[in-house]
Amino acid sequence: MTKRVLIIEDSKSVANTLSMLINEHLGFETIKGSSLEECAKLFLEYKGKFDVALLDLGLPDAQHGEIVDFVAKFDVPMIILTGSSTIEDEIKNRSKNIVDYVVKDGLYSYKYTLSIIKRIINNVNMKVLIVDDSKTFLESTKNLIEKYRLTVFTATNGKEALEILENNKNIKVILTDYYMPIMNGLEFVRSVRKNYSKDELSIIVTSVTQEKTIASKFLKCGANDFLYKGFTQEELYVRINANIEVLELFEELKNRANRDFLTNLYNRRYLFEVGNKDLKIANEKNQNFFIALIDIDKFKIINDTYGHSVGDIAIKMVATFLQNSFDDEEIVARLGGEEFCIVFANKDIDKVKDKLEELRKIFEKNSIKVDEHRLNFTISIGCCFKRFDTLDKMIQEADNGLYEAKDLGRNMVRYR
């Protein structure tokens, strides 16, 4: 569902510029108003369904920030638009939903606004772990971070934090103290870095220490950043945002290397790299490990009759159905051309059979619209249930099943 940003700003040039940038760079819908009265009407019209609200403090009918008091009645993150940089203390306590403020003083302020909006909306699935033996610090910092719509976990020592991390693999940022019981911050950072690299998880150290060398010690052990306690709300946000943005950049680079350009499925390189690791684990633990190959039937005829653009549509349709049919526990990859591969690790054999047969039926009933015509196509599937020591051998065996399905008339699943 498209994200929606509310802009309440009495300067048409500012509102229009923000709206254009948000549409072009983020792809979000924008709704504009220029007064408190219009804001109230828009909240009624859209039933308060806004993902972010950009609010000018000095409106014609609300010159003293009354717009904040109104929007505070709704659970909508607020970004304040102001012409003054001396209002931080007043803003911080105005509403718990105020995330940040932007001084309207040039192009960079617009870019900064976009980064905050993107951060707030993307943070819905982002998790942070705070580790500190001070419950007061844990609670106050947790409240600050949650304003950015981040999910926050807390722990009072390193040992407890490692347990939380083990059960929540998608934690992306850790804030840890230095002096803690059971396991201090340095020991904790070393333990985390045994399993998580800097491009997977960011560690920010927070401490009151006056030791001049402690920051460098942490950075050498694998911390990404160091923040002395007594930091402002704004400094905390800037540091967390900067670390998350670096992680997202790494993720984007990984995706470019691991994803197929046409379908956005995993590519052949990723399939063999991760698939062989998963197969080794399955063999060591004596767990089920299955490989399925999927091929579009009579694909050459589709290309020759309708052209390669229609062939690409068929390939994308297969990719979309595969993405919707399987979750993150399966590796779904495009091997090349019209051929796809699915890796099932530690799955029940009967459930795999049912899922593959269900997939075959989906394509049997679907079609592509080409001009005034409907193009129907089917898929054939070969699946390997035998255990081999390499992924390549399993794919070869699944390929034998695929050829068998083709020879027997296509549009069927064959198991080896």
C-alpha cells in the first residue's frame, strides 16, 4: 500500500517543493494543506491514516504551534518545519510523536526532510537492542528511539543481550554501555563480532567513561561508533540514522550482487553459494533437503510467436508467483533463461509435494494478456529428494526429473 505524507505548510513554494521531492524520490503520496482548519478537515477525510506529518509551526490560524497539539491527538509521527533553529528544547517536550525538526533554510533542509521521512517509514521493520545496567537510561533511551518507529529490545548485561540477539536475528543496531555486570561492553562487542560482521549489524557504544583510549579500544574490537552519555536527543537520532543508512547501503550492494536483474529473484551465484552451505548443514544434522527445478513449457514458441518482450513478461509472472508462494525460509532463484530453482531445507516431504502441485495448477489456470489476446502457458517441475554431497549433483538429478516431465507431455511434477 502506498505510503501517505501529510504536509501542512502555508508557503506554497515550500509545500510544492516538498511534495514534488517526496513523490519523485520516495514514491509516496502527499496530501497538502495550509492551515490548522484544513489539517482538521484532512484528518477527517483520510480518517487519520497518515504515515508522517510535516507541520509548519507558524500557520495563519495557529501561530504558536497549536498544529502540534492537534496532531498529537493521533498516533502520527511529526516532523516540524520551522524558520528558527533555537526551538529544540520547546519542541522536545511538546509531543512524544515529534520525531525531529527541520529549519527551512535551503536545499539541504529539503534533502534532510526526505531522509527523515524515509527513515521513519523504513524503520517499521527495523529492530534496535539497548544494553545498559541502568534501568533509567534504558527506559529513557527506549522512549526516544521508539519515536522513530523502531522496535526496541532492552537488556541489563551482555549475557542477556546475547540471548536476545540469538532469538532475534534481524536486530540491526546495538547500543551498549561499557561498565556492566556479568559481561562488560568490550567482552560483549567481541562476542557479537564472532557471528555478525559490521555490514550486518552496527554497534554504537554509549559510556560515561573518561578514559581517553576506551573509544579506540571499542572501535578496534568491532564497534562502529562511540557516543558519550549526556548526548542530546538530536545527536542520538543522527548517529542511529547514519549507522542504519550505512547498513542499508551494504544491503543494496549485496542485492545487486545476489539478485537477478529481470526478476529480482536470487541469482545463480547466490544459489550455489548459500545452497551448498545449507546442504552441508542438512547432511551434518541428517535433515531433509530438497531441490526443485521449474521450467516454462514451450517457451521458445512464446518468444518466436509474440516476441522477447512477452517472453520477459512470462518470466516475470513466474517470478512473482514464486515470490508470493514461498517465504524467506526457501531459496527461490532464477538459474537462467526460463528456468528457476527452489531450495527446501528441513521441510516435510509431503508439504513440499503439495506446494509444488499447487504451484503447477496456478499456472495451468493463469494467462498473460497480449494486445486483445490471452496467452496461456504451463510449467513443468522436476524435484530431487535424494541426498547428495553437492548442490550441483542435486540440481542435475532434479533436471533429470524435469526432462522426464517434458517427455511425458509437460505440465506435471516428477520426483527423483
